[in-house]
Amino acid sequence: MIILALNNYSGIAGFYQYNVFYLEAMLHIGKRMALTSKDHIKAGMVLTEYKLLFEPKNRFIQKKHLFLFFCFFYVFQHESPYASELSERAVKLFMENKAPEAAAVLELAIKEPGSDEKLYLYLGIAYQQQGKWDEAINAFRKGLPMAVLYKHQLLFNIANSFYAQGRNSFALDYYDQAINAEPNYPNAYLNRANTKMRLGDQNGALTDYAVYLSLDQDSKQQAEIRRLIELLGFKAAEADKKKAEEEARKLAEEKARQTMREEVARTLLEAAESTTSLSAGSAEVQSYESELSLDD
């Protein structure tokens, strides 16, 4: 857009020379933006450029600011993310907890050029409130490509939707992604810990619960989670103890079996030796004792 504005600069200069009335209209545009869009920063930029263009003492920089002003206004006109009446209505319905109505209007609002990434978050939550988990996941995913400020929350809510459906492996994957996007996001650790509990990974859950408490030291669930950690720690210690005892029992049994095998083998060997050896009085050895005579 900026490149296109640069290419049109020569036309803009002529436009300024012969159409000052159009620039004056920018004053009214800036004021209207401040009143309707609630985007005071951009409205302020429009009004500031107007002032620079029209104050006599700033004549020497008029051409420079005229150029910048039109670059800004061209981009703003085509890619403005300021709130439209439709998106404002959708947000109002959402804040009033009118989930079905809000979802319907939000579906339209996200199709507007330059729609705010937060609208996708609101849309997904509106579907969550209605128990429409697949629609919620779809809405959150649509917002991910443009997400900057709320990427971790979109990923977190995708995980929550999978968790609500009992699709725990998918939930765990998206909690991981949410934490990668924002490593200091306490709720992601809490819910990932709960998911790991479902999946039987108590040691992993213990770690995530501990991280959650370190990140949210004022959590209202702190006492309950600490009791759970102690319980899990006790169970883990008991499990380790039982595991050690079981391993010791198996080793003792294996040693006993090995001793028995060796004893049986020794007994069999002795028995075999007794059947193959000759001892005194156990057998008769026949011999010929006839005398040989010499023939005369």
C-alpha cells in the first residue's frame, strides 16, 4: 500500500495545489473517527497532519507532511482495523452474555477488512458458552494466522475445547503450544496439569501445578492445589515405596528360584554319577584262572 501511495505522489502534489477543500475535509474525518471509531491514536494522527498542513508557520514542511499524510491516509483507508459499527454491536452483545446473538454478528464482523483478532477470540468463546465445541475450535483457528496479542489465548481456548470434549491428547498438544507462545501464562499450566492428571501423568501434573503457583501467587485455588500437590507427593512416595518393595520381592523370589535350580541341578548330577561309576562289591569281575600247560 505504501508503494502504491509513493507512485501516486506526483498526482497528490497537484491535488494539494488545486483541491485544498479536500484536505480540509480531513479535519472532519479525524473528528468523526475520534467520536465513532474510538481509535483516538489514529484520529489524533489525522488531526495532527491537518494542523501541520494548514498552519502558516509550518509552510516549509508542508510538502513533506502532505506526502506522509496521504501515505498514511491511503493505508488507513484500505487496511483500517478500527472498530466498525458491526463489530461494536457484536462486542456489546458478547459482553451482555448473549452468546447466540453475539456469535451471529461476530461471524459477520470477522469478515470485514482489518477485523480485530480479538473478535475471533470472542466468537470462539460465544460458541463455547453454547457447548458448540467444534465451531469454537474452528473460530479460534481462523484467528491464529493474524494473531499477535492474543495468540496464546486462542491456542489456550482451542485446548480448553478439546478438554471439554474429553480429547485429552489434543488438549495437551494445544496447551503445550499456548505455553510456547506465552511461557508465563499461568492458566495454561493449570489446565495442562489437569489434563496430565486425566492421562495418568501425575509427576508431570505435579510439575505444572508447582509452576502455576509460582506464576499466580495470589490464586484463589492456591490452598486447594497445595493440598493436591501434597496428596500427589504422598501418593508418589507411596508408589515409589511400593515399587521398591515389589522390585525387592521379585529379586528375592528370583534369587530363591535360582538357588532351587542350582540345588536341583546338583542333586541330579550326583545321581547321574552314582549310576555310571563302579564301586567295591557292587559288581563282579569275571576272570579266567585255568592253568596253561606246555605240550611236551
